[in-house]
Amino acid sequence: MASEQLWSQVAEKWQTSFNRLNRNEPGITGLLTFSEAWVLARDFLRPRDIDEPSPKSTVNRQQLRAAFDNLAQRRMLTALLEEFLEDMRWQLPHITKDIEGLMKQYEATSDPIFIAGCISRLVLWHKAWAPFPELGPTVVNAFTNTFQTHVFSVLPRSFSHGFKSLVSATLNPEYATEPPVWITTLFPQSGPPPDRWDKPLWQAFEQLGMTERYESLIASVCYEHVEAHMIETYSKVWDRECLSEARDWMSQHILPWLLMPYAPNAKTVEEAAPFISGIGTRLDYHVCKTLADLRTREIFDIIVDFPDSRPALDDLKKCILRVDHRSTLVKTLRKENAHRLLHPGADTKMILQQYVSIIKCLRIIDPQGVLLFKVADPIRRYLRERPDTIRCVVASLVADHESGDSLVDENDTVQPLQQAQVDDYSDLNWEPEPQDAGPDFRTNKPSDIISTLVSIYDSQDLFIKELQVLLAQRLLAIKDGNFDRERRNIEVLKIRFGEAQLQVCEVMLRDMTDSRRTDQHIQSQKNNDTTQLHPTIISRHFWPSLQTNTFTMPGQFKTIQDAYQKEFKTFKPDKKLVWMSHLGTISLDIELDDRTVSADVPPLEAAIIELFSQKDIWTIDELIETIGSIERPAAVKALGTWIELGVIKEEDANTFRLLQVADAAASSKTTQRPQAMAVEDEVPIVTAQQQQAEQMKVFWKFIEGMLRNLGSLPVDRIQQMLKFAPGYDRSVEQLGQFMEAAKREGLVSVKDGMWKLS
């Protein structure tokens, strides 16, 4: 049983509450007034189905305001709010039903108009249930939070995708001038038309709290629109700078669009700048990243198209300064080079040309050379393994710019070969190496293209020897006695390699001019037997080795050679001529019974047809025995020339007969002169690689003895011991290549870097 003290406390509190509600009015008059105000306010706030007629339009606004003031004076608005929220929870299934119905239609059609319909319907619910603002922020915020919490809790996963499609529609160029019909239908405006057709839609998003909730999704729509525009507009566009153009497009089309989601109350971009500065910075970053990705995917073709693609490289340089894209560029270009360049089907000259373009392009993007250092390493290693790399590089040094064989521009300044130097830290302009530089990187790598190509190998000796071989071929191929071009080439090469390295080349050039003067002197003598012979006389010790296939010219050719040698002995008694009978070209007129056949042929063909002047029928073995020092395939090839011209005919196996009278089958091949049809394209000079291979065969005996006596050895130890061999001047790299070649032939094997005899 309650004590009197408890009864007293309850009675006191009841009286206090009664006084507060009755407002100290006589009797229960105040309580009745409160009751009427409570019923009126609760009935006005009670959530109803929007499809039913609303009684709110018939309510007297003055009475309603007085009712809410009455409740506020009695501090009962909090209780009214709790009652209102409880009524909302009972009515929320109506909203859920509407959402589920419209979302099912969207999921069946993927048409964003149903998303717009869903949002329009939610706006109607929100408008119908929302308390008027005069109730204060507490009531309004409580309603908004409850309404949005319920809406977001019942939206299916597909709503995000639909919402994104709906936002994307606001960027559709199709609606740039005329708004879509569904906007005016679903979001009717009572006042004047808005300045932007999508403004009612964004106002609905803001009212429902979707702008804040789906901010990242709205930004992704913007990013994807930028990507699509840039890929469609700037793919394969390398003849102009596109970055500034893309930024202007973004300022004109994207930033004004951002006003609604991020600064709805701003009228201009300037007013909205404080609100959209963050998203604007992220968009600029995305523009640079998108363009960098696009140009990185196209980088191989951009390099192929250089220098016409220079603007694309400038764009990529600016983007890389804004976006950390260096490693991706290196990885992509290395992958493209391995797939499209560094394979057996690519010509060495093409690889070198692309390598030179890579050097020029990457120096534009990264002047410090870190990217070039990382990209060039696989190319340099691959070129080092190709046997004709040195020859192609050397050929480019003496090539004509008009022919397109040169790897350097005609306007480039000729400068000596540059060597990598040690960093000079006392230099006031010294800069540290970039952060992404590897341990082997050096900032002061050779910047000259030719220096970079020559630095593929450790030594310049191979290039000098190949230069001598190539120059010898070019000099021996000159028929008109004009050596000015080769003289200019030698002067240029002196600047690059130094005068000491080119002394042998000067001797070869002097031999050619001396040979021409000597021939002119001998031809001026009264002996007419020499006027038909114009040899090139060279110094044996200063020229590269010529391929030896010397044979004795028969008949009249022998007589002319002897007469010329006699005159030469008289003119230069201290010199001796050694004829290289397999070199040169001979012009012949072959007089037969019914025709005369004219031809320019190599000396071997001339020697063979000369033997047919002695007798009409020869076997191939007799021809080889008579001429001597020739191989059977060469003799068969020479006979094939005269068979094709219809001068001789193969009677049976290995037997040939002179056709004094042409066969019917050969009657069409009469007196037309073939232009040196069987002459070799190049003078048969032993190349530097061939000379090196022959010399290494001598040193193989030393290597074989080492491995037999000492067992397994590393290549460095073999190199140290070979230095004691007479004339050995090879590098460790060249020795390693030779050992690899010996391994392919089965002479040696290697395990863990140790070489041993197989």
C-alpha cells in the first residue's frame, strides 16, 4: 500500500501538469482549449495516402497557427512530434508499395524514365506529409530524417544504376536545346520555365537528400562523360595539342553542369567557384589522367609517326607532370616494343630507326632521361645480339639523307662521340637524379644520337672496322672517279671518331685517286693492248680482306692482263700487281655465225665463254680444271648465264655446247645487252664480323686448352687468361657471345656461369 508521502508527490505532479495544460483558467476551460488544439494539430499533421482527397486545403490557417501556439505554450510540441512520427511509421508501407511497383518496371525495361517517375512520386509523398516550416527546424529535421531513412532502406540495388542513367541523361547533347517530355510531365512548374531543363530534377534530388547520398555516383557520371568525350574526340589526333582544348571544353560544358548538384543557388561559375573548386580540381586531374592513358595506349604509333606527332608528346609531358603515370608509360612501351619490334621478323634497320625515334620522343617527355634508360635497355640488349646491327649503324653514318637510310637528321650538328662521365658535384647547375631512377642510371648519358647507338657496344673498334669495310665497298663501286661524297663522309667521321681512327680510310681514298692517275698514265702509252683494261689498284695492307677466289683468266684476257702488268712494272718498278680475277665487270661482244650477243658479265662468266672459243663442247669438270680455283656451284651459275642468253646449250648431264646458230627456242634472246645481270650487288669484302669470327677460331685453341687443363671456368677468368694470347683485343661481352656460339655448336656447356668442355 502506497505511503502518504508517495500520494502527496503524485498529487503534486498531477496538479502541476493540470495547471500547465489548463493555463490557470477557471474550471477546465484551458484543458478543453488544449484538447481542441491537439486534435486540430494532430489531424492536420497525420500522414495520409496521397491518392485520397486531402482535408488540409479546408483548414483555417489562422486557427491552425493558434492551435500550434497553444501547444507550444503548454510545451506539448515534442509529444505531438512523437505522435506524428508514429503515425508516419504506420503509413510508410504506402511509399514502399509505390517504390516497388516503379522499380519493377525499371528492372524490366532499364528505362530511366521509371526512375524519374519514382523520384517524382517520392516528391509528392514528401510534399504531402511535410510539416510547414513555421513549426521550427526540430520538427522539420525529424520528419526529413525519418522520411529519407525509410526511403533509402527500401530502395533496391538496381536504383543506383537507374539513378546513374538518369543523371547521365542530363548530360545528353540531344537535350541541349529542348527538354525531354518526361521532365515537364513528371515535374510540372507553376512559375516561369527554369533556365535549365534539368533544374526541377536536381531540386527533387536535393529535396529527397539524394544529391548528398549519391555524390560519388554523380561524380562518376561526370568522369565517365569526360572519358567518353576525350576518347571519341582525341583518339589518333596527334597533329595538335589536345590538353588545353579538353580543359576549355570542360570549362564550357562540365563546370556549368556542376552548378546544380554542388552550388544550386549560384547563378554563374564565378559565384559557384568556392563550392565546385574541389570537384573542379579532381575533374582536371581526371582529364589529364584520361589523356595520359589514351596517349600511353597509342605511344608506339605516336613514336612511329614522329615528328608529325610532336604535339601529342607535348600533351603527354604535361599530363605526366600532373599525373603519376611514368611507370605505366614505361611498362606499356616495353610491352609494345617486345610485341611489335623486338622479334625476328623485324628488319634491323627498322628497329634502329624506331629506337632513334624512341630516343627523340622520350627526351621530349622526360629530358632527364630516366624513362629512356628504362625503355631502351631491352632494345639495346636485343640489338647487341643481332649480327648486322653494327653494319646498319655504320651504313647510316655514310648514307645519303635523300635515300632515307640515315638515322640522323641532315640539320643535326656533327659532334664527337660522347662518353658517360662521372658526376661533377661542383657544378652549380648539378641536379640530383630523379626518384624513380635505377641504381645504374646516370644523368649525363650521351645525348647525341650516334653516340647513343655506338654506346650499345663497349668498344668503338668494331665500328671502325665496319666503317673501313663499308667505305671499301663504296669506293670500289664508284665507276666515274668522283670521290667527293666519300671524302666528305670521311671528314664527318673524323669529327665523330677522331683523325687517328680514320687514317686507314684516308689511305683507301688516296689509293683510289692514285689508281685512277696510274691507269690514265698507262692508258696514255702507245701500247694498245692495255686500253681495254681499267683496273682499280689498292694497297693490300690498308684495305679490308677481300674474299679469295682467284683464278687464271684464259686467252685474250690473260694477254691483256700481262700487257697491263708490264706497263705497270715499268711505271712503278717497286710495286707488284696481284690480280683479283673474280672481281669487276667485263663488257663482251660475242660474234657467232648468225648473230652478235653483247653482255656485261663478271670475269668468271667471261673466262668460261672464252674457253668456248677454243672448242665448242666442254664438260663442267673440264672447265673447272682448265680455269682452276673455282667452286662447282660458281661454274654452274656462270654457265646458266650463257644458257639464258642462248649462247650455249646443255647437251646432256654436265656437257655444254656452243650455239653458233641460235636455236628456235633461243631466237628471241638475240643481241640485247643485259645490264650486268650476273654481277654481284656488293664487292665481296670480308665483313668485320667475318674477320672477327675467323680470328676467334684461332683463340679457340687457347680456350680449349684452358678448359681441358683447368676444368670449369667463368668467362671473366677466361678473359684474363686470353689477354696473354698474342693479338687478343676482345671485350668480355664479345667473348661471351663467342662462348654462346660455341655452346650452340655443342663444343662447350655452361652451368651457374661456369663453362666446361662438352
